[in-house]
Amino acid sequence: MATCAACGKTIVFGGVTKGKKRYCNQDCHHAATAIRYAELVPDDVAADRTHEVHQGSCPKCKGPGPVDIHTSHYIWSAIILTSWYSTPEICCRSCGIKAKLGAALLCMLIGWWGFPGGLIGTPIQILRNLFGVLFMPDSKKPSAGLEAMVRLGQGRPTMVEPTRAPTRQSPEEPGDAGNAIETRNAIETKDAGEDGDAADALANMDNEW
């Protein structure tokens, strides 16, 4: 059986084939496209932007940073139905603590009402939230998760913005516009040989985001 090139899951039925690669569905294909663009973002650009985000104000409370990725874990269940999931968000330490404690309380209220998934999963999700409160991201430096999310954000404009010639730039200093064009051309060339439908992927990614 085939394995998804994006998430690594085994594909039993269906799937989407793009070039030589197989994906669970279009969402996995779009995610893989986004990751390829993010990998082309220069390390110094990603590091500078990650530092700016880390030291910036909190998107939730608008208070001072540092901010980072904080993940809250949830579960609900009803008789034989159980659903558990995790929600990462960029916020400050205070907002992260509130979100995790709120998620733990919600798990206590609506997590137990299914068998056997609710009884098994609820204490796990509660403990994950409590551990998240006890072991917060280092406030002195951004986490790897924050850098990865920033890279995706930096790579997206290169995917969806039209190519423009650089303006008011000298030949020796092509600037950001020239870098964006060069990065876009590189990934389009790669995708054209690998997937055969780079244009469709770009249009679909624009709709997804």
C-alpha cells in the first residue's frame, strides 16, 4: 500500500497522485506544497522574522511579548463517539496558561461521557494541558515550532503573489522583490518537474489560506 508523501499515513483507498508522489487528499498535497515553499525561505530571513514575532506584542491580548506557540488539548465524547484534538496558537505566556487551563477544565466537563475513548482519552488530554502549563516555552528564545510557523507565513507570499520586476533597486542590490522572484522561479521549476501541475497547486493554496 502507498504512503502519503506529506503526513506519512498509509493510503488504503483513494488518495491523490501528483507526479511520482501520492497523498491522502488535496489537503495533504497543498500542505506539502506550502512546506516546500517554506524550505526555500533563507535562514537569515526566517531567523530575523521569527525574532520580531517572538519579541512582538501578543495577538490575543495585545500585551507585551515574548510570544510563542502554545498548544491546548481538547476532548469531547458521547456514548460511543469520542473526538480529541490539539489547537496551537501564537500568544504570550499569560494567554497560553489561560488557554491550557481552560482546555483542561473543558475536558473535565465534556470528556468523560463516552466509552471507552472518553474514559481513556480525558485524563491524557488533561495531563497534557497541565504539563503544558508547567513546562512553558523558553521566554529567552523562540521555539522551533514558532520558527516553522513563521517560515510558512514567509513562504506564502512567494506562492500567491504575482511576479513583479524589482523597482528602484540597483543591479547590485536587487532587494526583496528580486529575492522573491528568484525563490518563486526556483520552486516553480522544481514543481514543474516533480508534480507537473505547479500552477494548480498555487491556485488551490491561495483558496485554502
